[in-house]
Amino acid sequence: MMRFIRNGIFAGRRVALFGTAGYDNDAQRMIGIMADALEKKGATIIGVHGGRERIFVISLGRPHQEDFDGAKAFAREVVGSG
């Protein structure tokens, strides 16, 4: 992903970030690193999902309905912000 960000042109682009990780702190760190890199390239971050709420982990019964509902709400928020 970072190679994509380094090589991409993001000036003036609106970007929504979604990330998953095994631990909440890892997801927050990963999303933060991507957001910083994108903002340095001129992007505007319009939303993030994955690090601030429950994350999707395919284990222990996840993803479950609450995960799906959170992802849908995030998508609606991002689409509605345009």
C-alpha cells in the first residue's frame, strides 16, 4: 500500500481509508501512517474506518453483524460527504 501511495498522484484527491489489523493499536498506527503520507502528497482524508471502532478479524466469530453495520455506516458517511 505504501508503494502505491509513494508512486501515486493524490494532490486534490479526497480519500477514505479503511484498515484492519489483529489489534486496535496496529490498525490505528497503520491508518495514521497512510493518512500522513497521503496528506503530504496533497490528499484530503475524508474518513477512516477500522482503527477507531471494532476492527474486522476473521476469527472468534468475526466479522459479525455489528462489524458489517459499522462498515455500511462508514460507507454511507463517506458517500454523503461528497
